[in-house]
Amino acid sequence: MAREFSTVGVVGLGTMGAGIVEVFARNGIDVVAVEISEPALERGRITLKGSTDRAVAKGKLAEADRDALHERVHFAVGLDALHSVDLVIEAVPEHLDLKQRIFAELDRVCRPETILATNTSSLSVTEISVATSRPNQVIGIHFFNPAPVMKLVEVVRTVVTAPEVVADVEALCARLGKVDVTINDRAGFIANALLFGYLNHAVGMFESHYATREDIDAAMKLGCGLPMGPLALMDLIGLDTAYEILDTMYRRGGRDRRHAPVPLLKQMVTAGLLGRKSGRGFYTYERPGSPVVVPDEATPPATASALADGARAIAKVGVVGSGTMATGIIEVFAKAGYEVVSVTRGMEKSATVCEAVKTSLNKGVVRGKLAETDRDAALGRISWSATLEHLADVDLVVEAVVEELSVKKALFASLDEICKPGVVLATTTSSLPVIDVAMATQRPADVVGLHFFNPAPVMPLVEVVRTIRTSPEATATARAVCAALGKTGVVCGDRSGFIVNALLFPYLNDAVKMLEASYSTADDIDHAMKLGCGYPMGPFELLDVVGLDVSLAIQRELYLELREPGFAPAPLLEHLVTAGYLGRKTRRGFRDHSHR
Ligand SMILES: NC(=O)c1ccc[n+]([C@@H]2O[C@H](COP(=O)([O-])OP(=O)(O)OC[C@H]3O[C@@H](n4cnc5c(N)ncnc54)[C@H](O)[C@@H]3O)[C@@H](O)[C@H]2O)c1
């Protein structure tokens, strides 16, 4: 028989605690909600009210249910109010000594059979448990932010947690409508161990002016389908909490430099810029606690004014190449109303590309997304050629030939001779330094990267790469063109992986290392990232789709350029590639796809 939990206590009603109270009360469980002072208690009450009122306004909670929910919550200052609860969840700030003090006190106040749980993200549950006389009844119950929304709970058992306590807590999670993954006590558990290196890296990009906050966030949302960008997520988590988590992970997790908090974080915390909860973090919010971002001095002007930055007028575009990317890019430009000159290495190839563009446009017609007249007009705007000389009068060239530096350099040297002055020359490379390509011309100021994502007609993101020689006008032109294509152009520096791949692949590689260390299973790791962080796919699902060979190549590039020891490709990834397990394309990668 699973244990009955009729009353639970929650200690600390901040970002997480208030949400945890709501989760229990929504599911018919009485809650004793405890804070350190009256003002803090009042803040917790307001947070709970705000959240449930929003749920009512969105039609997700009936008014009567909200009122019943509030009646189940009893607010109190001080731990003494927890004398008769069945379970306590502690959600005070991420400091070991504070948590140990609270657990010692809880041990004294609570009934002997009460389970004591911590919501810590990174501290050792074992170290917290030994502050009590009942370490076998101490467990980690790690909710995700916002607790009422995110489905995942990480249940953390220590070496002394009693198996029946684990089973009881697992059953409770199910009653709360949550999905739990049960794991051992390790810094960051599953989700944060994979998330925080990425978040810290994104803060580093921002700190070094590699890209703006808006562009970093847009890149990860639009390029990877994440529910929010890393800097907006840092604001949601709270910068003080994030700092403590990183600091603990650095010290507990093998002193991985990637977890050493970026100095800017400490400065922001010291300055009181804690994120949403203080009304200002990486972004500025309407008021403390509000999710609504308001413009501030760093907010970029609306895209419409980009032309004012010296963007050049573009009417005619050359696209060089005949592969998947070139084909997609031709279609994108033609559909957006540009005159397009496609150049391939022979008229046979041109015919193939032409057929592919037609097929893709026809699909749009069949799906009702494109009128037949618009399809015909788009096709009418494309001219097909096998000689670069036809690019003499275009305003922009987009190169999408094979990913080999020597080939691209030779092509750019030819373009330099053929194209008129003032043309923007763009490469779609995803891994080569754009500056190498630019220096093959006499006009490096006009060369940019335009990194489209596959499939180009669908993906809403383009990374605009500016080298140290790119002129502001060329960058502005590239950005304006992206906007005219209906895409978001994010501007970044010329470093391996640009924004998206540099942030994405080390995380995927870390997931492989976690699997390799037998900390968890591929299924649980995928669950954790989907249900805890709202990712559209788990890391192993995504690796199998992208291809393990492609992923390994990108990770190797990052490692070679940045020399970051933590970026070293996971041996397991290398072995799978060597074994020919490349993912869906070979019907086997991390998973067996032969029957699907
Ligand atoms: N923020 C997140 O996204 C997130 C996600 C999962 C887990 N966590 C973990 O949850 C815990 C709480 O983090 P948070 O972000 O909610 O912090 P927070 O700073 O938003 O809230 C902490 C609350 O604890 C209260 N408090 C401090 N000392 C207390 C005491 N002695 N008795 C009672 N209350 C006390 C504070 O007044 C504050 O309201 C941390 O261990 C954190 O690592 C955070």
C-alpha cells in the first residue's frame, strides 16, 4: 500500500515554492506553505494568486476550483507550522548551509515518519540528508519551472534513501499528473547537468558581444524550436539561483570550465538584476514578477528601419550550387519576389534543380499554401545558367556549393572578377570560417555568411555572419534581405558553429557522455529534456535525425577551434559512427529504426 499524503508542507515560496504549492493544492492535497517573514509570505500569496488567476483567465481552471484550491493552502511564518504534515518540500535559496539548517530544524519539528524532500537543483541531497537523524527518509523531488506547467519531476535517491520512500514519492508524482525519472544523487541530475553548460555559454556569447540578447534567443527558438531562448530562460530561473547552480555544478561536477559562472552573471546578481523576479535581468519586465518584457535602451529598432542603416537595395539575386540548400534558397528568393539567377556546373544539373523547385512549389499549391499564379510567377522569375558570367549584374550572390574551403575560395575569387561593385557576396557555409572565403576576394567588406537552415523554405531562421572585415552596410543588407524573405536574420560573429550549432551540439555531446557514464537511459534523458525543459525532441531523438556523423563532425570542429576540453567528442559517439550507426538514415543510431 502506497503511503497517503493528505497534507504536505512547502518551505520557501519563491519562484519554485509558490508553483509547487499550486501543484499540490490543484490535486486536492492540503498544503502548509511556510516562509521566513510576513512580507515574504505575502509575496508568496500574491504569486500563487497571480498564477491561478491567469489560469482562470486562460480558461484552464474554473473559478470554483481556484477558490477551492486556495482554501487548501494554509500560510504560516516559521517551520513550527509543519508539525503534522506527511511530506515537506524545501524550496529555499540554493545554499547548502541554509538547507542543512532547515533540514535539522524540520527533523526536530516534523513527525518521525514524515518524508523530507529538497527541491535543490544542484546540491548534494546526501549532504542535506545527513543534517537529519533520518537520512533514509530524505529524498530529492526536483520540479521544473514553472512547476504547474512542466510535466517532469526528477526523483533523486541517495545511497541511504529507503526504497519504499522512493516508491511512495513516485506514486505521489503520478497522482500529481507528473512524469518522474528516478536517478542517483549527482550534480545537476539529468536536465540541469545538460542545460546549464548551454545557458552559461549563451551568457558568455552575450557578454563578449558575439550577438545581441534578442538574436541569441531568437536563434535557439527558431533554429531549434525551443520554447524560449537561453537568456529569457535565465531570467525565468532567476540569475541568483542560476549563479548558485552553476557554482555548485562547477565544484561538484569535476570543475568543468563550462560551468564556471560567466563573470557578468555575478555582476548582475550583485547589481540586483535577478531576472523576472526583480523586474530586470537580461531583459526588462513590466514590473517585478511579471513575464511581460518591455522595451529598454538595448531593444533594437523595428526591422523596417534597417534600410536606414545603409542597407543596399537588392532586386536580383544569384544562387550558386545545385544541392539541397541551393535548391531551397532559389525557391525562397523566387517566392519572395526576387529575380533569381541560378548557376550550376552544367545544364543537366540546372534541369534537376529546376524540377526540384517545381516539385516543391507544386506541393505548396496542393496544400493550399500557394496560389497557382504565384507558383508560375515564382518560376518565371528564375533564370537557369551554367556560367558564372551571368552573375555580372546581380545585387547579391548566395553561394551554396560543396563544403570545401578550396572550392569556395576559388568560386569567390571568380565572383570577385565577375560581379559589379557594391554586390553583397554571401556564403552559406555552416562550418568554414567566412573570413577565409572573404579574403579570396579583393572586397572582403562585402562578404557575409548567410547560414540558412534545412529545409530552407520552412525554417524561419538565417544566421548572418559578419567577419572582422564585413562592413555595417553589408550586414544591414543581409539582415534586410532576411526580413524581406519573411525570415529572422540573427547577426553573429565568425566563430565555429555560429550561434545555433555552437550552443546545440555540445549539449547533445554531453547527453551522449551522460549515457556513456550509465547515469541514466536514453529514454529517460529524452523525457527529461522534453518534459522538464519543453524541448521538441530529446537529445537522442535529435541526434538520430541529424545524423551521428554530421553531429560528430560539428562537435570536432567546435573542439578544434575553441580548444575547450569539455567539447571533446564523446567516445561513444565516435564508436557509433565508426560502427556505421549513423541514425535514421542507416536505420540505426542510438535507437533501432529498422521496424519503424
Ligand atoms: N528557479 C528555478 O528555475 C528552479 C527550478 C528547479 C529547482 N530550483 C531550486 O529550488 C530552490 C528554490 O529556488 P527559487 O528559484 O525558488 O528561489 P527564490 O529565491 O525565488 O525563492 C526562495 C524563497 O525561500 C525563502 N526563504 C529563504 N530562507 C527561508 C527560510 N529559512 N525559511 C523559509 N523560507 C525561506 C525566500 O524568502 C524566498 O521566497 C533552490 O534549491 C533551487 O535550486 C529552482
